[in-house]
Amino acid sequence: MEDIVRKIILFSVFILLFITACTEDDFLASPSEENVFATSITVFTEAELAAAQDVLFYVWEAARDLSMSSNGRRGDGRVTIWLYPYHEDIIETFNVFLTEQSLNPHMFRFEPAVTDAMRNLRDERIARAVATMNDDSDLRVTNLFVAQQGIAFSVENTNAFEFFHGSPYDLAVYVDGAWRGVDFRPGAGGVSWTSEGRSYITQEVIEDHENWTWLFGTLPPGRYLFIREGHWFEWTPQWQPLSNFEEKIFTIAFEITADTPKALPARNAQ
């Protein structure tokens, strides 16, 4: 049992599971609540190991039942596991774990959580951000505090419109004369963002505070770019958004050195 737990501790460092019973064609479509199950596995004790086994049985049974109830139209009864990073030693570790838990590895199949198309899209977005990184005169950054694990700042919006954005952001690092995306933490590359809307309100100062340890970990020394995509946004007198809003990319260039603090201070403490 100790050997199994040790293997899964190593395994849990690398993997985040998104488990579904979709057919191959469904992978290109937006999944519905009916056929998608999501979980992550982190095992440190025998109780947690048993819980992981229960989860795997549950999603396989759900995949099997979905396939049977739809006469195979919704899948083949196997569970698809999206891995990040995706390589053979992680797949082998997972298959050993399944076998030791009396689960048939043939009930599961593996796909990369991060594809080449995703990487290319990210590269394109970073290139657009770099091209506009000196064009932030309407969003004035003050009270900037940079740490290896996050960033805190205030933004004064002097534009006539709100800067409307969601929760996502990205980080780029300057390496060998070019900007590229900061590597995600293992297991984080396929994580979905929350869907709330936020804004930097016109003619007001807004405080922002982002801890990226869950996504990027602790950054080493280097030159970085914080990237947030959004739109200039205007409301009608009836509080309806205008349709002709303009895309805006907000960036903050910063540097991490050996003297940069590791953690952000608590909110309002900096």
C-alpha cells in the first residue's frame, strides 16, 4: 500500500482529470451537463486512495450507462481522461494505478488536455498583447506590487468607457529575444476559468489582486508581461450594452529579481 500511495503522490503532481463519456465527434463540441464529469485526483492517505477508486468507478459506470441508454450513440462506454502534460510515463503510471485498484485500463482512454491548436492560439494572443503593450495611457497603473506568486495594483480608468473583462489573464516571459507564454503548472493547463464579468469603471480607481500560484507557481527571475483581454464598454440609458464595443488588451510589464518577495501581502496591506 505504501508503494501505491507513493506512486500516486508522484502521479497527482502531474495530472488534472476531465472525464467524459463523449464520442470522438463530441470532443469538438461544447459538452453538456448531461455527459460530462470533472474531477481531480490527489492521494496521500489510504482513505483518499479509496476515494479516488470510488470516483473512477463512478465515472466509468456513468460512461457505461450513457452508452447503453443511447445504444452507443453517445460513446463507447469508456472514460476519456485529458492529461497535462501528456506523455507515456504518466499514462503508464495511471495504468499501473488502475490495475492495482482492480480497474481495467481498457475502460479508459487518454487525450492531451492542451493541444497544438491551443498553444498556437495562446501564442497569437501574446503577440497581439506585445504589439499593444505601450498603449495603456487610458488605464493608469499605480500602487504596483510584484511578487513571485502574484501581482497587486490599482488602475485609474481615464477613458470615457468601462474596460470590461472576465477572470482570465495570462503571463508571458522574455526569453532569448522573444516573448513566450509562461509554462503552466503541471495539471493546470486544461483548467477552465470562472465566468464572472468585471470592469475597470470609467473615471474611478480600481484595486486588483491576482495570485497565480495555482496556474504558474512561483516565478523565477526574469522579465514578464501580465496580460488581460477585454473591451471598452458603454451602457445605454436603459442599461443595455452597446454592440459596437472595441477590443482592448491591458498589459503590465514587470521584472522578478532575486530580491522580489515570494508572496503577495494581504489585500489592502501593501
